[in-house]
Amino acid sequence: MKDLVLRTLLYDFYGELLNEHQKHIYEDYVLNDLSLAEIAQENGISRQGVHDLIKRCDKTFESYESKLHLVEKFENTKELVREIKNLVEDYKVNANQESLVKVENIAQKILNEM
């Protein structure tokens, strides 16, 4: 997964666990695409301070993800839903009963993982 996409997903899932200052800096860097220098100037801190804070946030998110696997589960579920969508399209075109059985199995798999 691309670095920016992964950072955004991690922020979406775990961002509320940061304090307001951390959230503001991280959002400016990842979501608003501001440079370290721009963020440092806006917040009255050093560029190195911004860099260190972002790295700490990344490590914090990675730690949460290694324990909770929320992003991994989200991505897996998204892929299963895509598979269901394809099977439904196949059923609409070919009236293939096997597609319905597969949809049911995938749906059960999703429910079991929740």
C-alpha cells in the first residue's frame, strides 16, 4: 500500500487517540500536504520538532495497528465485498447458482471476522 494511503487510513482509524496538537500537525502534513517548514513556521516550532512529532505519530499508529489490525481487517473486508459484487454481477448475467453459494460463504466469513 502506498505510504500516503496507509498513513491516511491509519489516521482515520487511530487519529482520535492523538492529542489536539498532534492531530493538527499530522493533519497538516498528511492531509493538507504542507511541508515541514510550513508547519513549523505556522506552529512556532522547529522543522526538526515537526519531523519528530510526525515520526512518533507514525510509530504510535503502527503500534496500534500491530495490536488491533483494524486497517488490515478493513482492507480484507473491502476485498471480500468486491468479490461479492463480482459474483452478483455473474449471477445477474448467467443465473449461476454457484455464485449465490459463494456470496453466502463470503458473507458468513465477513460476519465471523467481526
